[in-house]
Amino acid sequence: MSIPTTETKPDGFHSAVRPQARNIREMIETAGPVQQRAFLSSLIERSSVSNKYLVQLLLSAVLLTVGLFGNLPLLIFVAAVCAPVLNPLLGIVTAGSKPDLKHLLKSTVFTLLTLVVFFGVGWLTYRINPAVLEQLRSSSFFSLNPTRLEWLVLVVMSILSAWLFLYRTSFPPVIPSTILVYLIFLPVTFAGLLFAQGQDSSFLTILASVGLLLCVCLLLMILTFWVIGFRPRRAAGWLLFSALMLASALLIFEVRASSPITAQLGPDTSKAVLVSEPTLEPTALPSSTPAPSLTPEPSPTTPPTETALPSDTPEPTEVPTLAVQMARVIAESGLVVRENPDTAALILAYLNYGTEVIILGESISEQGINWEKIELSDGTVGWSTAQFLEKLSEDN
């Protein structure tokens, strides 16, 4: 025989009947310390990283490598779907609310490991096939300069991921995980490509942007937990929250102070003024030199005879000015100028978006890339990818 009780709180939050499950926020607010600790312990267990995570990460890295080599966007998308990036991120957030220092360190290590794997894929791909970088500069799979829309998507996905994780015991994380891979982890691969090429400034700029996105994502998840009823606890939780706030502020300053993604390592050509070829001026005779006379001196005994006056000096003909074909860089991530039409050739300069150059009219197709010979304002002559150069009309 059971003893009647007036207790209405369920033993577990997710075992509540349907009407109570819809009001889980009120249940969390009215739950006692024992129920909250039990619920957080279940969240810690669900966000734990197992050996399955490493297998999925390895599979994603292999698919991404093959997709980059073959320039296969669909395979790159499949690699993003397979990447299990959501668990360690939620593990960091949950560990700050529990708090659980061991789980926090483990989740942080696996997050960093995931970033290193994506970076290593880019580095290895370039080492094996340098032509990959030129082919991927215009790829839509790399979000190098996050737009307002992408920031909005990041905010929505971060909040939604934390909310679903709290309210659903088994929610499909594929969509939010894939979007976070696209916004945060795929750009790290492009940074690895640039690092392997030697563009130190560019890859550091990308990493700063990625770090800002990651910190904002974690902060939004923590704030979602806080609003629902699980604020940071003890020194570990508040230290995590404070560190993310400080890192976000520093990265915002760094990103705003940095150049565009393709920071120039050579001469600054973004503000150069191109000068057309000078016209040849006719050489004038010095005024002090008298013109030679063709009239002979008259003989004293012979009367002077009339002589024909010399004809006027012909006017010098003007040399026509050569028409200069101008072009503008249309690649948002910038353009590389090389010494020869070869992806392994020496890099002469880096051009920002909108930089104007002179088209010399010589083009060639090598390594599956159409190259155009160009001249910069400082006289540097090199080769660049033709598809990222937009020829300008005289009106422009």
C-alpha cells in the first residue's frame, strides 16, 4: 500500500506527461536543487564525447579531402553533415552550469581537436595539390567574410541548438551541426590552405574571424541556458563566461582592425593610381639656331636673280596614344599575382577586391586555369586568374 503524497514534480524532467513537458521552463524554475543536479547530470552524459565522435570526425576529414581534390561541392557538403561538432560545444556550455571541470576540459580539447583536423585537411590538400587553392577562391562553401545574414543564421542556430538540447532528449542535430560547420569550421580549412601557401597575414585574419564566431556561438548557448534557468555556477562557470566575453571583445577589435581576408604582403596596390602611357612630344628646334638660308650671295658683276623661297617646314605628326585596357579585381577574397602562369610560381603581389590593373592582352590556359597577363601601377608585370578580372569600359 502506497502512502498518498501531494508531490506533483516528476522524478525526471523528460519523464513528465505531455502537458507538463510543454511547461518545462516553469518546472525547472520550481524544481529543487536535487532535481536540477539530476537534470544537469543527464545533460552532461548526453553531451559526452565517445569514440564514435572520433570515427565521425575522421570520416568527415576524408570526405572533405576528397571533395577538395576533386572540386566536388556535394562531397564537401556531405563532409559537413558527417562532422559531429555540436556535442563538444554543448558540453562546454553544460559543464559551466553544472559545473564539471573535467567535462569542461574534455569538451574544450575535442573542440580544439576538431579545429586542428579541419585546418590540417587544408594544409595537407595544398601540399599535395597547390592548384586547389586557386579553384576554391570563389567557392561558396567557404564563408570567409561573414555577412549579416550569416550572423543572423549563427544567432538563430546557436539559440535553437541549446533550446532543443534542453527540451528534447533525442533531437536530430544534423541541421544545426551542418550550419555551424559551414560557418565556423570550413573557413578553418581555407585558413590551412593559405597557411600552406605562406600567406601568414591572411590565414591569421580568417582564424580571428572564426574565433569570434565560435565565442559568440558559445555565449549565445550559455545565455539560452541562463534564460531557461541554468546560469553559470561557481568559479568555473563564471570564469568560462567571463573568458568568452573577454575573448569576444578582443577578437572584435582584432577583426575590425585587420585588413580584408587577403591582406597584402607585397606592395600596396589597393590605393594605387594607374597612369596611362605617355605620348611622344615632337622635338622642337632651338630658337637660337638660325635657319639655314638657301639663297646664294649675288655676284657683284651679275644682277641678282630671283630664287624660289623654301617651302614651309612640315608640321610634325602626332603619335597616337595607345589604348589601355583596364580591369578590376572582382574576387571578394582578393587575387594573387604570380611571376608565371603556374600555381607554384613566385607570388609577386596580393590584390584586394576592386583593385584596378592593366590588361596586357596576353592570355594562356594552364593547369585548368585561364591566366591573364597584367601590369600593376608600380610597373610589376605578372599573371592572375582571368575569371576574377572584370574588364572596364572607357566610361568606367
